[in-house]
Amino acid sequence: MSPARRFAAPAGGRLTPEMQAAFAEDGFLVLDGFASPESCARLRARTAELIAGFDPASVRSVFAAGAGPQHRDDWFRTSGREIRFFFEAGAFDADGRLVRDKAVALNKIGHALHDFDPVFAAVSRAPALAAVAAGLGLADADLVQSMLILKPPAIGGAVDMHQDATYLHTEPVSVLGFWLALEDATPDNGGLVAIPGGHRQGLKARHHYDGPDLVTTRLDAVPFSGTPVALPAPEGTLVVLHGLLPHGSGPNLSDRSRAAYALHAVDRRARWSADNWLRKDPARPTRGFDG
Ligand code: FE2
């Protein structure tokens, strides 16, 4: 794999024309040193606090063997405007018992940290992040989804190649993903991979409601083409992903965790697809960078 191009994070998130051109060409933008070591440490500490306050017994039945996929699905489906905890499949034994400490058993925490956790709300609305979004054409942002992706050592699961617009669809496509490395992400601990320029292949699939069911509809039978490259992301790196960019990550088989914070925003000028998995809730509206 050839190395992906990357840049030192610009002051205030003010992108240069070269950075904007790289994003247009590659479909991603890697900004080293976007968050300071102190900021990353604060976000990791907050993550640890959230996990410390989480009682696995409160949701274990949702994930226990025999509970059935429907229970897990419902836990996910209704998490759009909540802060919920999701386990790795490898965290349980065949009898559904949690066999790891919760701190190294969770896959992710989502999906509305940016609105309901004060620490992650602040980082999500940092002026520099808003400036990056504006520099990439997101003029009227709507922050719709966030998650802490924890990728624990040894059992952190892979994420298949996908396009974020499959899950967060607008007409036209407008979603941008902001992926902040809270720890070093490398090929051996499940770091990101992406197909440079792959965002020009069009949307391949949509994951959406069909009545009460969440289904995936193929829009294009042609698989992703192109060779994925690794996007190594040392702590503090921000990776911005175009909504049509094919990207994913391998499993974490190493002995190091690989925590990242991912925030997704769409453009309010585009039409939100009402059959998205993430249901808008008038009682808990989504908001932009200016809150
Ligand atoms: Fe993604």
C-alpha cells in the first residue's frame, strides 16, 4: 500500500487550498496534531468516567446468548438520541457471561455524545472543527451522530468497507465524518483504511427502514474498486471522510487499545432521508456546530 497524503493541522482549522484539493481528490483529509496531547488525555479520561459509570448488568440481557438478535437490534435502533454502550461479540462466553473487564469489553458508546455529554459536546463544537467543516463545503451543518469507537485489545472487531452515506443519507449526499484518534491507530491495532478517490464511485448501498425493518438495499451491484491504503493516525490526528468514501478498519488483535471519537454531520440544505436508521426526535433536536 502506498502512503496516504497527510498534513499538519492548520491553525484554527483554516484549510489551505492544497488541503481542500487533496480532499476533493482523495475523499479524505488527514490532519496531524489536530488535537493536543492534553485534549486527547482529557477525552480518554472522560471515556473512562463514562465506562466507570456504566453497569454492565443493566444491559447484559440485551447481549447475552439466547436473548436473540431482536433485543440487540432494538438497543441499537433506539440509540440515536441517547448515550448507550455496545459490547464486542468476543466479550462473552458461550453461555452469555461477560468474561472481560468492562473497560476492555466494549465496542463503542453512541450515538449522541455530541449533544448529551458535556465534554464531548465541547470537542464536537470546537471552532477549529467547525472551520474544517466549513472549509470542506459543509455550510449549514447538522451534527447528527457521534460515537466513541473503543477497539479494545485482542477482541476489537473489524469494520467492513462501507460508505457513511449508506447509513446517514441525505439528498444529495452531504455527510462528512470526523474521526479523531484518541490513541495511536496503526495497521496492527485496527487503524483506518480507505480507497483514495473511491468517493467518485457513487453510493453502493443504503441501510434504511422498510416499514418496521432495517434493511440494506444495494443500489449498484459493482463492488468497490481500487486499492485501500492505510491511514495511520497517531494520537490527536483528525481524519475527515467524504460520505461516499469507501473506508473500514481491521480487527484489533494487538495488546493496545485504539480509541477514536467519530462525529458525523450532514448539511441542512440537503434533504434528510426520513427512512435513515437514525430517527430525528422533535423533543431532542439535532443541532449545528454553533449549538
Ligand atoms: Fe464509517
